[in-house]
Amino acid sequence: MSQSPSPSEPPSEPLPPSYPPPPSDALNTIEHMRESVFFEQPHRRRKLQRFWMLLPLSAVIAAAGVVADSTATVIGAMIVAPMMLPIQGTMLATVLGDRRNLTRSVLMMLAGAGAAILIGWLVGAIVASPVTEESNTQVAARATPGLIDLLAALATGAVGSIALVRKDISDTLPGVAIAISLVPPLVVVGIAAESGDWGSSLGSLLLFAANVAAILGTGVVIMTIYRVARWGGVLAAAGSTPVPGVKTVNRRRSNIAIAGMLVLVAIPLGLSTLVTRTLNSEQAAITRAADDWAGDRDLDVVSVEYVSALTYLVRVTGGDAAPDVAPLADRLESAGVDPSNVEVQWIPSVRVNAGD
């Protein structure tokens, strides 16, 4: 025979839901994710100290690696850099609709980016010679980003977001830090600007913006796949959010803003890719025409370089006098290249006997 509850005992309240829903062996809780990427209590001061200790050091390492043209040093800076933290914090705050942490994360990201650019400028100022795209491969590698860089950033950002959700793949984070490359483009912005190479500076800034947009965009998608946004809203409605009185942000508008950011960076990256492909194709056609023309005249093609404003410079050597370029112009026209865009530099050569 069942017993009715005692009138003096208050009815038990249902427990609030929790994330992740069972089975949850492989997934982190929302509380764990917040602790990982938000600058909030109870460990806010410690996180801020860690961020502002590691960011300047990683920027100095990256700037030194760029100036020395050392890929290994730049990779070391990528591993140390903490810039992924506020970017993922921006993403998670957007997914959860947490306005306070969204503002904090965005400000930390902007402040960190500004500090890295300033450090790059200062390092560039103490270098004897200018560090530009023409003289440094590290700058050149970040000066003209294309769609392939956005594709790599999208995949890397997805891995980073999955590592935030899942417990069993957190060991991939060092690889994510290396692949996403956040601080090196920022120091290149400062170094190239100090050297007067504004094209490389803007290109590196575009690369950083593309990486940020990719992390935010793929992060929102991954969080949707794992239903973090849905459960975050349920938890907040149940009063179980770790921070009481959190102001919310319109998640739909935030997602639209992130999608718009991706489109905005994709447009110049697509144009850059198209221009680079066109220039490479034209340079290859000029090289073939120059090799055929030089081979008929006992000349050697030293180099074929893109100079500026769709102008190419063909350097040749050999012979006793400046060669006739009319046959080269015919070959260029046959290859679909405007001869007026090609200049020829003849470098006289003299052969002497070392014993004389």
C-alpha cells in the first residue's frame, strides 16, 4: 500500500538539465567550456596574467623569427601564442548569447592584436635594413593570402572547436595553434608597415581577419552540430547558468554578423587568388617564349620576374651585342601576351682564362 507524502514535506523540485546529455563520456560540460575560454571568475585574474605574459613573449619570438627568416622560430611562437583563447571565447559567447563575455572576449582579441602589431613595428624599427616581401620569405608567405588560406583556416578552426567540445581530442590543440597562425601575421603587419611595405602589411592583416572569421564561423557550426547552443539556452532558462544575471545577445544577429565577416574576407581573398593565378600563368607563357627565343640566339635566360603594373622583366645574357627583340615580340603575341608589358634586360658576358 503506497504512502502519501507528508503535508509537512515540500514537494521536490525537478533538477535542471545538464549538458552534455547522456551518454557524455566524450563531451565536456558547458561549465568546462566556459572555464576554458572565458575571462571570468573565479580565475579571471590568473587568466589575464597568463594571457598578457604569453602574448608579448610570443609576439617577440614571432617578430624575431620573421626578421631572421627562421621558420622554426615562427612555429615556436605559434605554439606559445594565446590568441586562440579570446577568439574562441567570442565564438562560445555568441553561441550561448552571453553579452558580457562576448564584450570581454572581443576587447581582449582587439587589444591582443594591437599589442602584437605594435611589437612587430618596434622590432622592425631596430632592424638595420627594411624587412619586405622581396627580401624576406616569411613576409612573402603572408603578404598575398588566397582562398586556399581561408580553406585551411576553416578546417583548422573546426578542429579547434571540436577539441573544445570533446574530451578525447584535446591533444590536437598544439597542431591547431601551428596551423591557424594568428600572431605571426600580426607581427608581419607591424614589421612590413614600419618598412614601408604597405601592401604586405594589409595582406597580412587580411590573413589574420580570415583566420578569425574562420574560427568564429566553423565554431558556430560545430556548436550547432553538438547542440551546445540549444542546451545552453535550456540551462539559462532553468537558472543553472554559472554567471547569474547574464545579459543576453541576439544570437541570430551575431551569427549573421559572423557569416557577413566570412563573406567580406572571402571576396578579397578570391580576387587575390584570381590575380595570382593570372600572373603565374602569364609569367609561365613569357618564360616559354623567352627560352625558345634565347635558344635560337645562343643566349641564356637569367630570370623572368614580375615587376609591377603588369610589367615583366626578362633578363638574358650572352652574345656580343644587344639582341633583336622583335622575334621575341612575335612569340609573345602568339602566346597571347602583350609585348608592351615585357621588358628585356641584356647582361653582357665576358669569358676570361683564370691563368692569364
